[in-house]
Amino acid sequence: MSSLQDVINLQRRQQSRFNELKQNIMNKITDKINHLAKHGETRCIYTVPSYTFGFPKYDTHVITSYLYAKISNEGFCVVMVANNKLFISWDITDINNIRKDVKKKKRSIEDLKPLLNIRRT
């Protein structure tokens, strides 16, 4: 019984370290964006490091996908350039263009609803 508990505790520690790693990288991105914004920049490319000292090995694509979702939910314009690279823009025109594209996608789906012959039972 105690060996099962040890395995569960090990998994919890690993998950906790992984979450700490994601937060660590997110803090680095936030610092970089703040620094560049203070100097008048509106765009950057962030490369997710393949290794971070003090943390176990990780898949850069998983971290990049997490960061993509997190940053785009914050309202930034984000594009995955590669498995470990993100293009991040906080330029107002880029953000507005992304919002227009989202509205167009929603509108096109709503335009198709009358064409669908769905019977409710």
C-alpha cells in the first residue's frame, strides 16, 4: 500500500515541477514583453529553451502550445512559428485584425445554420 502512495506522491511532485516550469517560462516572456514595450517595440519572437537548468527534460512543443494558449487568452496576437518559437505582437492593428478574423469565422458558421436541415425530435 505504501508503494502505491509513493508513486502517487512522485507523480504529484513531477506535475508540480512541470507547472512551476511553465510558470517560470511564462514569467520570462512577460519580462521580455515588458522590456520591449518600454523601448517602443510592439512585436517579438520568443524561442522556448530546449532545456532549463534545475528542471527535468520536457517536450518543447507541449510548452509552446501551452504558452500559445495562455498568451492568446491574454489578448495578444500569437502565431506558432515552429515547435519551439512564438511570434507575439501587442500592436493594436494586429490585435484588431485577429478579432476581425474571429468574428468572420463565427459569422460564416452562423450563415450556414439556415442551410442545414436539422430536425429536432
